[in-house]
Amino acid sequence: KITNHMPTAELQAIDAAHHMHPFTANDELAKHGARVITRADGVTLTDSEGEQILDAMAGLWCVNIGYGRDELAEVAARQMKELPYYNTFFMSTHVPAIALAQKLAELAPGDLNHVFFASGGSEANDTNIRLVRRYWDLMGKPDKKVIISRKNAYHGTSMGSASLGGMQGMHAQGGMPIPDIVHIGQPYWYLEGGDMSPEEFGLMRARELEQKIDELGEGRVAAFIAEPIQGAGGVIIPPDSYWPEVRRICAERDILFIADEVITGFGRTGEWFGSQHYDLSPDIMTVAKGLSSGYAPIGGSLVSDKVAAVIGREEFTHGYTYSGHPVAAAVALENLRILEEERIVDHVRDEAAPYLAEKWHQLADHPFVGETTIVGMMASLALTADKSVRKPFKASPGTVGYMTRERCFGNNLIMRHVADRMIVAPPLVMTKSDIDTLFERAVKSLDEAYKDVKEAGLLETAD
Ligand code: PLP
């Protein structure tokens, strides 16, 4: 029997023999073996060597309430005993799905009063492709099929959701995007803004949406999908001019707007939803991750009254076996209760995020750091070889970021890299003292990585 108490090397060998890892450099994995995580509590992971690791990524941006909350385990056990599974197809429903749907309608901004459940964000975004195309069919506009998204966006990993995403490395491996999904530029000023001010650049990138609609013809465009802040793209916080201009364009054009809030939802930005932070009014909102704080796999599409009324006219031939899974729904509901009753969103807005921002921006003084950006509890910094210019490294993108991440891991800090940006999105329950630890380890890791990069001759800017 395989247990937490087996020697790490043995666990790693069995893992390597049988377990195919998602988004993992398989060649590196073969050399080093995976780090075996055995327990977690609060904001700290424990590995099979007994190391205590500060998880500044909340798993995959999802463990908003922190690890080790017994209430969720108890709710899951109770629900498994009472009704472990039933579907919500064919005129059936159950209490956890009813209660969670009502709660989401109450929490969501505007008239997003309806939810179509899925097991995660990828499935929910696949649902969104179906929903918007179905909506326009029923509206008598079947030519409105094209969904406009953005380069470097991440919307999931299935064929549909990865096509919505703008990750070239993913498209190249799967014959994507699928037809009728197109991508415009991202509002990433630091490396793409050239001589423009952030505000000019934000407007320019927003207007690419309008240009794309004109180029395709409004009669062909179904929807625009975007994360309020691109997460997996590198925590790309758009210039202030960007969202108001997109809002104007969406209001003037006959298209739907899908806000993908898989990361920005449930307190991450210091509001319940990122749409509230940027004053957006989506027709559809994708949720997952923080919905259950990662304790159970669940996601969904929150749908406005306008869209739901049309979809509701007849059968929508779509659904997942686990849509509204009772155990996952009960766990999500308990997670929302904790977020609400413990005023965790207020904690983010009033305490944790301002303190993290103060510390994070101090990193901008480091010679290795070109810019620091943060909204709520999601932050990133650009590594640089030369602070006086906004340019990438000469080495291929990600080389320096990977070296830096390795130093972070070595210092028991989970901080990720996206190309040569370093990113954090910690559990929302972080205290000031946790943030101090994060900062100390980040500085140490940056110092070490800076030295490594210099010694490897990689501290050089691209021409
Ligand atoms: N959308 C966004 C913005 C995400 O960040 C992710 C996952 O990271 C997804 C969708 C996909 O969610 P899942 O991994 O639950 O399928």
C-alpha cells in the first residue's frame, strides 16, 4: 500500500512510472522527480521530506480560504452519506444544486441570476461557446458565431476552452483554435507598449476589439471573452483606460460579453468579483476555483436574465454528468458561507492586499526587477537584465523565470513564473506575518537567482 510515510524516492519512482502530469516539463520531471506534497494547513504545505512550504499560489489560484478547514470535510462527508450523487438532467434536481444556484445569484453582480454547472473552468467555458451560439440561433441570427478573445489569454485546456485561450504553445499541440474563434492583442504594456503611455496603449488595445468587429462584420460576432485580469498569462493588469473603452464598445455593439472570473472571482481582487473591481456588466461569467476553494471540483457559467430567458425557450442539448454534483455543490456552499461570515473579502480589501502591495512594490527596488504590479491578492513582477529599458532577456523566454522559480522552490516559497514574470496569488486568508515570510523568501530567492543568471551569462537584454 502506498502511503505518506514511504521514502520520497520510492513515491517519485512510482509516480514517474505511472502518472502523466499536466503542464509539466516532462524532461525535467524525469531528471528530478516530482515534489510529493503530503499535507496542508492554512497557507502552508508539507512535503514528504517534512519541509514546510509557503504556498503563495493558493494551489492553482484556488484555495481562497486556505487549507485544512474541517467544516468542508464534514459537509462533504454528510452529503456523501445522504445523497452522494444524482444528476440534474431530465427534470431532476436536488437541494445542494438549488441552494448553490440561489446563493450564486445573490452574490453575483447585476442580473447574473442563473447558473449552468460544470466541473471546472474549462468545461464552463465550453458551455459558454455553446450558450452564446445557441442564444444567437434562437434570436434568429445564426451567423453570429465568432467569439473574439485575446492572445495569451487562458480559458482552459479542452479543445473549446483552449481555443478560446490565446496560448500559442497549446494551439500548436492540438490543431487549435477550432473555427470561428479569433484573437486580438492583450493589454500588456510593459513588453508591448513601446513608446506609448500605458493609457494610450490601453485604449489602442481596447479598440482592437472594435476593429475586429468591423473587420468580421457585427452580424458574425457572437461574443467577446476576457479575464478581468489575465492570470495564467502572467497577471497582466490592464492600464486604467482599457476596461472603460471595452465597456463602451460592448455597449454599442450587438455582442455578448463573457467575463472569465475563474481566477478573479470570490475575493481575489478585493471585491467578490473582478467585474465589480472594473465596473463590468457581463452577460455571462465563468466561475470555478475559488467557488469551492479547490476543495471539490466545481465550476459554472453565471448567466444574465436576458440570455437565460432566450436559452430557456426550449431544450439546450448540453450538460455534464457532474453538472451540479451534490457533494461539490455542498462543499462550495460551505466555502461561500465561510467567505461571507468570516468577511474574508473585507480582509483582502482592507488588510491583506494593502499590506501585500506595500511589500510587493518594495521589490521594484531590486536590480533584477523591472516592474511590480498588483490588484488585490494577485501580483506579478517582471524580471529584467536592465531596469532602464522595458525589454525581454536575450535568452529564450522563460529561461530566467524558470531559474528564479527554482530558487523560490528551494527556499520553500511557491511562486510561479510565466515566461520571465514572477507571479503570486496567495490564499486570501494570509496574515501580515505570512506576507512578511513571503517577502523575505522572495527577496532571498531574487538575490540568489540574480547571481545565478549573472554567472550563467544570461543577464543580457534582447536587441
Ligand atoms: N479560465 C481561467 C481564467 C483560468 O485561469 C483557468 C484555470 O487556470 C480556467 C479557465 C480553466 O479552469 P479549469 O482548470 O478548472 O478547467
